[in-house]
Amino acid sequence: MRAVAAFLTQFVVASVALAGAGAAIVVLSVLSYGCGSKEDRLTETLVAQEVLERRPAGVEPLGQRGTSCDDDDLWVNVEQVYRLPPARVDVLGFYREVATGDGWRPGEQAGPAEGCYTKVIDGEVVDMELAMEERADTYTVTLSSSSELTGSKC
């Protein structure tokens, strides 16, 4: 009888310890979910990229730079919208020259007429996408990277 009681006691203690370890894992994964200090540093690095400061003559930033981080896949995004002047501007040509001069390379999936480039910054693959808006007087430059996923969207 004592052997059965000792076995049951050890079984209960082991079960409680195992449940506690499982709860600790759940708590740690909940606490570490989402964007954190690594993504904050990446955001700061992307905000400071010179390509966001460069723009064709007559083009002006429209509002402040936007930043975001997707908690699920840790995609960091920094974007700036620009207003075009009334005179015609070759935006794609301008950024093709500026981007390649700053170490950006055309994305593997991007065609020559598309504004999608990649660059490794602080060990992370970063995409730069140029989007001409339906309204012909604005365009957006977006820098994005994921500290969790690898590869490029370009």
C-alpha cells in the first residue's frame, strides 16, 4: 500500500510540475508575442534611410512619415507620401538612379519598369516599394522588413 501511495504522490507532484512548466511556456509566449525592441530599432533605422529624404525637384512630402509593425509576422513598415508638382516628373527614373546609387538592387520579382528594390540593412532584408497613386499627383515610398520572415516581397 505504501508503494502505491508513494507512486501516486510522485505522479501528482510530476503532473503539477509539468502543468506549471506548460503554463510558464504559455505565459512566456504571450509576453513575447508581437513587435518589441528589435522591431523598434529596425523602425528607427528605416526612418533614417536617406532614400526617404531624396526626391525629384519640385516634389514635397505630404504629411509625416508613417510607421507600423504587424504583430503577427513582425513586418515593420515606414512610408512617406509625396505630392508631385504640376510639371511632369520621371519618378521611377529618379528613384532607379537614387536607389541603385545607394546600394539598393532591383527586386528579383520586379520588372525593370517597377519601383521595387531590396537592400540588406543591419542584417535584415529590406524592401523599398514605390507606388504611384491612382490620383496622379501623389506617390508613396515604403520601406519594409520582417525580423521573423526571410526574403523579399519584391
